[in-house]
Amino acid sequence: MNIYQIKIDGKYFAGISEREIGKAAAGGWYDKGKAILDIVLVPDREKAKTIEGNINLKSYWERIYELIRYGDLKFEKIEIVKLSEEVEK
């Protein structure tokens, strides 16, 4: 299984905060829009979120993308760092 960490402008992604910073655009008659939560960035690699597996990576990437699209995340560089890979036999 692949293991990843995400870096945004040199800081490590540590998780999703409870602070709601906005709503995604509504798409239908009864849709009120999805809550957009803020992300937590830390300078230390040891405190960073370790993401196991490609499906989990996709899930976290989608949350970050929502911040880019609907929130106010400004950045110069986003990196996905592959830490290791376990060989399945």
C-alpha cells in the first residue's frame, strides 16, 4: 500500500479543521451547498497527516480542491510526497 504526505508551500498537511469557512455552490432546488472546512498546515513532518492508500489520497485531495475552488486557499506549490510502498505477495 502506498503511503503519502501532502505539502502546500513547504508546510505539511495535518488534517481538516472544524472551522467552517464557507459553502459550496448549491446545485438544485433543495441543495443548500456543502460546508467547506479549513485545513491545518504544520511545519514539522512528524506532525503531518500520513495518508495510506490511493483511495484515501483521493479523498483528501478532493477536500483540498474544494478549498481551492470554493474557499480562499492561495498557494504557489502543492506536492504529494510518496513515503513508501509495501510490496504485496
